[in-house]
Amino acid sequence: MCNDYEQHIRWAEYCDMMQKLELGIPAHQSELDLPRADDVRINDMAPVMHATGDNIALSQMNFSFPPTGRGGPVFNFRSEGRQFANSKRCLIPASAFFEFTGKKYPKAKHRFTLNDATFLAIAGIWREGQGNHPAAFTMLTTMPGRDVEPYHNRQVVVLRPENWAAWIYLTKPEAELLRPLPGGSLIAETVRAGID
């Protein structure tokens, strides 16, 4: 399951997209709020888009909820059968996400990008920090679409830009948003061959 993504979004591209979608950008935000990262992994701090009044703000949060009990950190959260109206919804901006195949390390690494956009957003939920833990986010998952199915039996929920506000403000049914994109929406590229 996706535990690694890439964030190579230029500030100008982000601003252009936000203006096109009429989502607004807080005046105090700048390119410093959208740092470049080749690999964002579990427990890394990364920018997350969330509602703040009339705008969508970028805030640095921890990638994964802290463990509860004996389990590990929660970095992927199954969306099926759940309702998120009372959750803090967010978008994780990414230029690509990765899936891994194989049984031996290093596993083959596959990079997925959105076919018709310079960057994508993954549906997520976030929580305020507790104690000495910072605010944190997790990615929502669903059954795989045609593009991801050859690589994994689950996938993160990738939202097209026209559905970003619908997820943040929940103005469309969750079942309509939290599903895989149609086949051909994602481009897969193997960026590292694995060991057989």
C-alpha cells in the first residue's frame, strides 16, 4: 500500500490551480509552505491542504496517525463502509505516488501520475496534535482501479481537481468521491527494478 509519495509541485502551478478552482490561498502562504520532496514516507512532515474559513490552507503535518495500542502508525485508512462528515478532511498534494511489487528487497518501485494534470491530490483525513505529537494525516484507500490493480490489491483515493472542494467541504456523496478513477487516468512508470 502507498507509504511513499513524491512532492515536486511548483508554487506557481499550485497557485494557478487554486485560482482556477476558486479555492483561495491565504495571503501569508508562500512557496515555503510547499517544499520539494523526492520521497515522503511514514512519519515525515509534509504539506496538507485543509479548510480554514473561506480558504484552503497548506499546513505541515506528520504523515501517519500515532500508533494506538500494539499496532503501528496509521498511514492508510480504508474508506469503504465509513462516513467522514464529522472528520477533518484534507487533500495531500503530490506529483506522484509509489507502489512496490516483489517479495525481496529492494522491491520494484512504480511511480503513478495523473494523466492530464501536473499534480494530483490524495483524499485524506487529519487530526490535531495531542501532547507532544504534531497534527497528523492519513491517506484514504479504496479498491484498486484498472491502472493500479496489476500492482496492488488496494490504492489511495486520487481526486481530480474538480472534486477537491467537494471532498474538503463534502458537497458530493462520499461514495461518488472515494472510488478509483477510470482506467487510463493514471500513468504507471517503473522507476526501480526489483530483485526476482
